[in-house]
Amino acid sequence: MAVEFCTLASGSSGNSTYIATKYTRILVDAGVSGKKIQECLAELKLTGQDIDGLFITHEHIDHIKGAGILSRRFNIPIYATSETWLAMEDSLGKISPANKRFVYPGENCIINDICVKPFCIPHDAADPVGYNIFAGEKKITLATDIGHITDEIRESIAGSEILLLEANHDEDMVQKGSYPWHLKKRILSDMGHLSNKTAGELLSSVVDGKTKHIFLGHLSQENNDPHLAFDTVESILGKNKIQVGKHFKMDMAYRHNTGIKVEL
């Protein structure tokens, strides 16, 4: 079964990812404006009417900004955990009851020929999740907004052919940067975000022969740099005898633009 993957936006200012098979097209998060997402879909020769479902990881604005307008404009069902719905519903505006759908960590959600399975992540939100997406034998994983690595995260990432993983910040840049202490403390906490170093260490422990393409995403605009993130992760992988380009491809997910489209 063929599957397509493409980030529409990825960063502290907004996140959205497109995944599709022949019969099903979904978005994970809609953290930029509805207009921007429509423009990104148009680059893929699609409209909002082509989207079968929108899955939300958590209620922060950089993940839900355009969700309400897209659902109303194109009659798109929104899927989220019950606690996430409670936390975000007022921000979305009026959503048709038929388009208010629920997912549960550890349980499969089937849409046509795609199976979506949420898994719990540690982040300062109501009930945040990452997502495994299965299309036939193929597995795609989205894991961002992670305060620290858990066994569940390792197990969920393992065996993924495509992985979008957070590489949010460089720890030294956070410490030396202009953010007030309470924001620095949040970013670096166990309920904050994943550093470049931790992302590299995690990848070193989970990539295997099935891994085909890794995207590093959700970069901080103030506390990271795409080249630094890539080089840091690549260096850690290299020290563990894992060679980017030989064992799998690795790219950055773009902050404001549609990323590289991967087809499996």
C-alpha cells in the first residue's frame, strides 16, 4: 500500500502534517491559519475537501490554530482525547457534534485504510499524545512536544519507516538566551521539549533496518538553528555507528513551508 507524508509546517510557531494513502487523507494538527493550510494543500494539488480527518496532539495554539475554521469550512471531523477536547473546545469555536470525535491512547482508530494509534507523551498539556499511523505494513510516527523520554515513546517509535521527531532546542542556547527564567525552566523541564542532544540519543537507541526517513521538527525559533540541530543529531548517531545517508535519510521539517514529500 502506497503512503505519502509531508509536513505543512513545523516549529514553535505552528505545526501540521499531511499523511495519505490512495483512499484516505488526514492531517495531524492544524497549528497555523486555515488559509495557510489551504495554501499548503494547494501545493499538493489538494483542497480541504480532500481531508478525511484532523488529529490533534494537544491543545496548545501552535497545534490547533486553524483546526476550527478547517472543520467548519470543509466539514472535517476532528479527533482528540477527551481531556484535549475539554481544554481546546472554547478556542476552536463552534464544531458540529458529528465532527467531534474521540481517540484513546493505546487504542486503534480506523479511517478507511488508515489505522491511527495515539500514545502518551509527557508535556505540559491536558492529555498530550503522539501518533502512530499504520497503512498496511507501513508505519509512520509523529512525536513532538516531549519533555522526557519514556519506555512508551521508545516502543512507539521503534519500527517506524518515517519518523517526525522533535529537536526543539539547543540547551546552551536556552541557558544563554534572552528568555525569562520561567520560560527557560519550562522548556528544559521534564514536561517541556526535547533538545537536539536528547533527540540524537533517542534515535541512536531506536532506529533499525526499517527506518527509511527521519524528519527533525518543532524547532524553536529563538533557541535553535536547523544546521545546529541536524549536525548535533548526526554527530550523535555517528558516534553510535549509525550513518545518515547510508542507513536512512534525514531532513529538517520546515517552519513556514511545505516540506519534502516522501512516498513509501
